[in-house]
Amino acid sequence: MSLLRQLWLLVITATVIAFLGSFIVSLYTARNYLEQQLYAQSTDSAASLALSMTQQPKDEATIELMVTALFDSGHFEVVRYSDTGGKVVAERVNPGETGSVPQWFIDLFPIEVSAGQADVSDGWKQAGRVTVMAHSRFAYQSLWDGAVKLLLWISAAGLLSGLVLHRLFLWVKRPIVQMVGQAEAISERRFVTIPVPRVTELRAVVQAMNTMVERVKTMFAEQAARIDALRSEANRDALTQLPNRSFFMGRLAQALGDEESAPEGALLLLRLRDLMGLNRRLGRERADQFLQSVAGKLGAVLGHEPDALLARLNGADFAVLLPGDDAARAGELAERMQAGLAELRRAELADQHDLAAIGITPYRAGEAIGTVLARTDEALAQAEGSSNGIHAAQLGSALPARSGQDWQQVLRHALDEGAFRLASYPVLRRDGELWHRELMLRLQQADGQLLTAGTFMPMASRLGMTSALDLETVRLACAELAHSQADVAVNLSAVSIADVQFVDKLLELLRSQKAHTGRLWLEVNEFGFRDEMLALAEFARRLRPLGCKVGIEHFGRHFGSIPQLFELQLDYLKIDSSFVQGIEAHAGNQQLIKAIVGVADGNGLLTIAEGVQTNAEWDMLAKLGVQGMTGPVTTNRAST
């Protein structure tokens, strides 16, 4: 029973008790008073009638007349005259009508009326006796009217008191409701503060809860800052703050082997000439300043390339990964890099004109990382002997060239004809049991060949068709859930979840499949912009009633701030494979993943490692507390 109902029950009970107490006391008091008044009326009337009869003749007619005259006033129940022998000479009796007073009231509160008597004299002798009994109907009517008025008054007072208490309760209830909402939010890993109420008894509680929430926020912020620090320490170059060799090699391996990566791309390797000599000539401080300036110039050139990754491999070597770009585009960027480095010489940050050589090689998904690096080293060796310091290796394209219009027709036709398919990859728990299957979109061509998502999704994004393809992926996943018992995961783009129309269509689709949505996992690429995080939080909030799990994939890939996970209401994180490769021998990444797992556990999030390739990596990740694995080794384990 709610507190408000209990309050109303208390008011009603108090009103009823007050009414009954007042009713009984007042009615019994009034009844006693009325009985005394009726007795006095009977006695006085009997004495008055006896006196009148004493002065009149004692014939029967006169006596009858005088008895009738008194009785006809209507205030008496019995008027009787008896002779000295007790014989009734004249008598009038009222049948006992009580008017509008209910009989149950009369039975509950009977009024006992005593008769008044007086002797009639005839000279010095007693002639007879008069008996008069006042009628009780007026007393009952008066008693009933008083009871009704008392009931109405106490009821009105009780109702007014109840309304006042109701308003008071609502005033007090408002901060209580806010406290309940705050407690529920905390249980859902949402940490919100509420206004401090004016109710003294609640103020201390609210202040304590708000203080706790602020401390939790501070704790999570400190943990996120610690993760950022560990990530920088383990995967950034200390001097230039660029990604280091370990991180870059992990991303290169991902670009070559990841299902979602572009099928082709380019790799640039830039080597500064005579860095040791420059260090001797200019001194270490100026040499460090030169390296920082080189990193700044290269970063400025690549500023409009959102998918490009710039890293410092060692003292003199910088590398650039360009997923989806061809050798021609990479050559243009290399020329701009050389032009930017030439500005450093004009700014007298270096003492030679020919500062760097750049080797370029295209690559194709599926190639061995050693093959790509060897080809790049060969191109760099050729560049060191060329006049402009740039050399590009050649690699024929495996895919037919298509214009944007051609791709649009292909994708729309595939949507209309249902030519998209799903490929499935296992995600295992660390004990080896299947957790869910990650579904990847495929485009089936007329010849039956299946194109991976990395082939057509970049063009779909450029054509504004990402949301349509994401919706088709979810539709196919729902069909998979209908005839499969395993959970499935689907990747969605950040652009889609920020599109209100897409989310509305997605919810409509999922509501029609509500029996299966509890086994659907939806994941979005990590991003760091505030608006995108708010969109993800709203997306998770709207999908929560359907039971879908929402998470972030490639977590930690981008060197931005770690998002405040408690604000996003997520269910799981997939840690980027850049931190997983060779984890058994990388102490820095071990500390990083352990910190990520700690923060995730504190927020009630599941953790899954991407791109696990070896049993050694699996064992180390399990030791660090990661709960699930995906990658080549999981495919082998799932098949055995």
C-alpha cells in the first residue's frame, strides 16, 4: 500500500474515531438532558392540569374536555385522569409516531420518559389523579438533527484535514520521488544529482546521496584519466605524442586481416636523413624540437584524412597508414609532406635541404604483414636514391573500378532484390563456450562473389546510404534469430544511431520481433565527440525496454578521451585489437587492459577482446579479466 493511501486511511480512521467518540458522548449527554426536560414537562403539565381540575366541576364531561384540551397540544404521549380507586375516567394516548427519525436510531438511543402525576382535590378531599407523559418524538428529532450536524461537521473537518495533509504529502513526496529516481538511476549506473529539498529531515539524506554521486563521478573520471595515461604511456611516442610502433603494427595487422577494413589501402614509410648527424650538429634539444616539428607538419598534412594513422616507428622513421586510398592519392600526400618538411628548413629548424625519403606501397587485405613491410622497405630504399625522395611500389588492383553512380545503382538494386547476405564469426567466453555470433554484411554479386563490408561501406557512407544498409543488416539478423538459438551481434555506424528516422524505423522493426530482441547485440564504433556520445546514450535508453544489448566496438582505437562510460548506459565493450596483439609480451598494454576491465566491471559492463590470434594472447587476456574473445583463434576453438 502506498504511503499516500496509508495517510488517507489514517485520516479517515481518525475522523471516524473522532466522530464516534463525539457522537456517543454528545448523544448520551443530550439524551439525559432531554429525559430530564421531558420529565419536568410532564410533571409541570400534570400539576397545571390537576390545579385546573380542582377548580372545576368534577363531572365526566368537564374532565373529558380538560384532558382533551391538554392532549390536543400535541406534546404529550399520554394524558390520563383516574379516580381515587384507580379507575380511568378519561384518557388520551398518542400512538407513538416518531416522524423522520430512523427506527435504528431510536433503538440505539432509547429515551426513557418518566410520567408526571398530580392529585386533583375536591375541597378537602382527593377527587382523583392526573397522569401526564410528554411525547418523545420531539426529543428524538432534536437528537437526530444534532447527530446529523455533528456528522457533517466532523466529516467536513476530516475532509479538509485530509486535503491539507494530501497537499503537504505531495510537497514532501516530490523530493522523495526524486530520491527514488536517483536511487534507481544509481542502480542503472546513471549518476545524477537532485536539488536539495527544504524538508529538514530529507535534506541530509539528499546531500549525502549527491555527495556520493559526485565522488563516484570523480572516481570514474580519475579512472578514465588513468586509462588515458596508461594508453599514452604504452602506445604513444614520448617525444612527439604520436602512436608508437607497437600500436601502429597492431593497426596495420588489423587493416590487413579485419573483416570490416577496406579491401585496399596504402602504406607510407618516411625516414629522416642523417638524424644522428643533425643531433650532433644542432644538439639534442634542437633535434628534439625538430622531431616535434616534423610530427606537427605531417599531422597537419593528414588533418583532412580522418582514417589516416600517423605513427613514429623509431628515431628517424615515421609511418602513415591510409586505408581505402590508392597509390596515386598516397603519392599526392607524400609530395605535400615533402613540401611541409621544406618549410622547416626555411624556418631554420634544420640545417640541410633534403630532409626525408618516403617509400609508398599499396596493400591488399589478406596479405601477410611481413610482405607489405618488405615491399615498403624496398620502396623506401629506392626513394633514398631518387631525386625527389619519393618512390611508390606497384600493385595491381584486384577490384574493378566503379564510379559513385555505379555503386549507388549496385547498392540500391541489392536492397531491392535482397542481395545482401550475412557472414558469421564466433565470440567465445573465456571458458571456450559460445557467447554470441558477430554478423557481417556481404554483398552478393551477379557472379555469386561476396563482397565484404569494407569494400562497399565506405562508398555507401559517401552516398548517404549507411542507415539503409544498417537497417537491412538488423532485418537479416532478426531473421537469423527467428530460426537460431544463439545470440547475434550487429555493427551499426555512429551516423545511423544519430539519425532519428533510422532509430524510429529500427524500433518499429525490433518491436515486431520482440520475442527475439533479448538475444540481439548492437555495437557502434568508438567515437569521442560529445554530441555522438549523447546520441549513443539516447539510443541505448530507447532500446533498453526491448532487451537489446548495446556496446562499443574497437574501444580505445582513437587517441581521444575515454568516454564517461557511466553516462552511456552500455552493456559491453569490445577492446580494439591494437592493444591485443602480442599482449603476453607487452607489459604496458597489460596494465591498460587491466584498467579498462576494472572500469568496465565498476560500471557493470562486459569486456570482449577483438582480434585474438594466439593461445598465448587468449591466456593472458583471460588472466587480466577479459570475459570474451573474438578473432582467428576463436574460429579455430569454435570449430574444434
